[in-house]
Amino acid sequence: MTMKQTVCLLLLWFAGWGVALGGEYRRLGQDYRSLAMGNTGIVTANSSSALFYNPAVMANITTWWVDLPMIQLTYSKDAKALVDQAKTGSFTLSDQSSQIDFMKSFVGKHPYVGIETGANLYINLQKKGLTVGANYTYEAVLDLEIRNPTMPEIDLYSSLSHVRQYGISIPLGLGKWVIGFTGKTVERTALIANYSMADSLDKKAFPTLESNGVKGIGSGYDLGLLYRDPSPSHMMYGFVYRKPIDLGEAGIIPEEYAVALGLVQDWTFARFTAAVDWRDLTYKAGPVGDHSLNRRTHVGTELSFIPLSANSSLLHVRAGYNQGYYSKGVELSLGKVMVFGYTLHTEETGEYAGQKGSDRTTLYFSLGF
């Protein structure tokens, strides 16, 4: 069984289940570069994920950019056991015995798998920063936690989302100031469920997407602002507001206010980027009572070698600080033609920074022109 078949199998098994676990901030479009840099990007995003962070930073994209396709896979270390079982054909939950064995063997574990795929288009119309862009993205998430050793039960979140968004960045004056706008539509299928050993012993059926899932669709917009200091410091300052998106029974994507600062230094054979983002400043993303500033602080750096253009280099090395945890990553790219990314990061799944981290790996591949 190939890796692609394995991932598809896992998503088919669990796509219909879901429960809001802990306090993880489930943001759309978190890409491998930003995650390696502490999930920063409000002023420093310069790739095909820019619209997910701040529409004004599309001004950082200085040429055409087309990804077709883009594929990103994120998984936790506990997900490996699921993959191993799927490869051997022993992964099944179709009968009581298999259900109980699964819960016993995975108790205390937290497998996570997320897949994004789609196409991206950005066109720079003016060097000052007039840029238009669009994303067409599918995202599938599987997140389960098996807890309570004495009487195991499965808490699980899953969602299937289809995101369509378009945007424009508009430079003002000489291009030091840039405003941006994103319009977006999100379609999501989700389901809340909890399945315990007691349910299995009572021979209760697993909930499925077909029979128990809920669907929702909603639209919203982002407004962004970017200031680029023309002095030798090359400092950048940014702001973004995201309108909440009501998906009906499928939930609400909360509003967000965020601010950031960063800089880019170009040298002969290298480029250095640094950024600090403060996100969710009105405390809408986390559970009630979650006012941890540490969870909303993101710091990142990037050192790029052998620049190929204003946005791309042959090799990128990254490090960051995200919600109380360190992150790192590397990227090898041939301009926009072919990009390989690898990131190690930790996502906070508890209710405050440092409480319950989930170690994850993100792999990225895209072809473009």
C-alpha cells in the first residue's frame, strides 16, 4: 500500500467523526514555511499561502506564481502506528473485538493527519505591489485522542473543507503603504462524536459522515495593511482583520485581529528574514477563559542561500517559536518550478501554552511556473 493510499484509507475511516478536542487553534491554510518560522506570516509571507495570512503581503510577490498542484501533508508522531496498521491490513474497526483492541492499544496516544491540496495563482501587475491572487484548496483533517485507561474512549475531530478565496493588494503612493482585501467562501462537513468502550460493549454503531454529518457554507473577508520602510533596515509592519464565518451547524470560524513586524536583509549570497506576529488579540480562537498571550505570540527566522529571485532561493533554513514550542524546517526549491519543504513543529492542544503539545511533521511539494 502506497503512502497516498494509506492516507486516503485513514481519512475514509474517520472523516465522519469529530469532536472539538482541547483548545487547538484550527486555522485554515497554515503552510510549511510559516509553521517552521513559528507560524509567522502577517508581514513576511511571500509564497502561495500569502492570502491565508494577510492579503496586503501579496505585494511581496513580485512576479507570476502558479502552483498546480500543491500538496501538503501534516502528521503527528502517534499517527505512524495508524499508518503501520493500515499498511499491514490490520487496521479495522468493523467489529467489537477490533474496536476494543484499537482503544486498548492506542490509549494515551494522539494521532493527527491533515492533508491540503489545490491550486494557487498570483499575478503581480505593478512592481510597487499591485497583485491579484486566488486559492482553490481542499483540506481534510483527522485528529483523535484515546484517553481513560480504565475505560478507554475515543475523542475525535475531523473536517472536510473546501476553501475558495481571491484577493488584491493595492499600493498607495510609492508603495510604502499597501492595503489588501480577501473574499472567501468555505464549505465544510463535520461531525461531533465520542465513542467509548462502553458503547462498543453495547454494540452501538460508529457514527458516520453519511448518516450523522452536518454541512455548512459561509462567506467572509479579510482586510490587511502593510507598511514597508524604505530605509536600509527594511522593516515591515502589518495588521489584518478577519471577519468571522458562520458555517451553521458545522461551526464558526472566529474573527481575528493580528499585528506583526518583520525585516528582510539581502546579502550577496544569502537573505535573512525575521518576524514577530501577535495573533488573535481579542481572544476569540481559544476556549472560554483562554487569555494566554504566549499562545498568541509567534517568532520566526529564515536564512536563505543562493537567491534565485526576490521571493525564492535554492535553500532555506528556518527556525521559530510557536505557542511556547520551538519549530524548524528546510526547503529546497528550483524557483517556482519545483518546491520541497520539510517542517518539524509542535501544536498546542491544551488550554494554555506548554500544557499539551502535539509534535508534528509537515511535508510539502508543489509544481509551478
